[in-house]
Amino acid sequence: MRDRVEREYAPLYESAGLGTTIWSPLASGILTGKYSGGKIPEGSRLSLADYQWLKELKLKNMSQIEKTDKLKPIADKLGCTLAQLAIAWCLKNPHVSTVILGATSLKQLNENLDALDVVPKLTAEVLEEIEAVVETKPTPDRITGQVLNIRK
């Protein structure tokens, strides 16, 4: 998915000045850490009967949860929550114009908005640490051999 958004859509960002909208920056709660170790807390989205389809989809690929657990030390080092780290990572991308938050309480909304304070902490070194964990960085362009460096 990142290949499409970060490579294929690049001409739109540059020529038309368009940005992309990020929805579900917390991957339906996975990137908050609440499902750490594969546990499903009572009252969470994945515990609700109406969301069994989502539970099956998300838990089928436990690597997302395992990667989230590996991001926790990075968030701790920056003095933020996993949710703030994930949202800040989205905001750091200069081609992102909108991040849609899905907070279910005022407390969550305030925590998510505090991600703005984390964005300046995402140095090139921190971004490399994150990329090493998530392993989703787009592949080099077959024609030019370059990968777009979109985070500054």
C-alpha cells in the first residue's frame, strides 16, 4: 500500500499540490498497544460482537501486533504513547494533508491531538528505527532506482 501512496501518487503531490488523507492511523486500535501480546481487552472494538469480522481480519496477521510491541521502546524513548507515535509518523509525511482520528472519548482525542508535540521529535534517525521495525518502506523505483524520501 505504501508503494502506491508514496511512489505512484508522487506526481500528484508535486504537480497538483495535492495531499493524501490518512484514515485509521491507529489501525483500528492495533497501534495503541492495547492488543499487545494478542490480548483483547473487554470493551475494545475487537471484543464487540458487531466487530468480529474486524477481529478475524486483524488477528489473522499477528505480525502487526508484534511490530507494535517492538515500537513501544521507541515511543518510550520519545516520551509519548504508541498512538501518538503512529499519528505523528503520519503527520511527518509532507504529502499528508489530513489525518482522520477515530477517538471514542475526549481523553482519547486529547491524547491523539498531543501527537502534534511528537512530530518534531521524529528525526531521521528515529524514522529509520521505525522503518526497521515496520518493514514497509517502498521499494526502489525500477526505472530510476530511487525511493522517494518524503519525510523531512
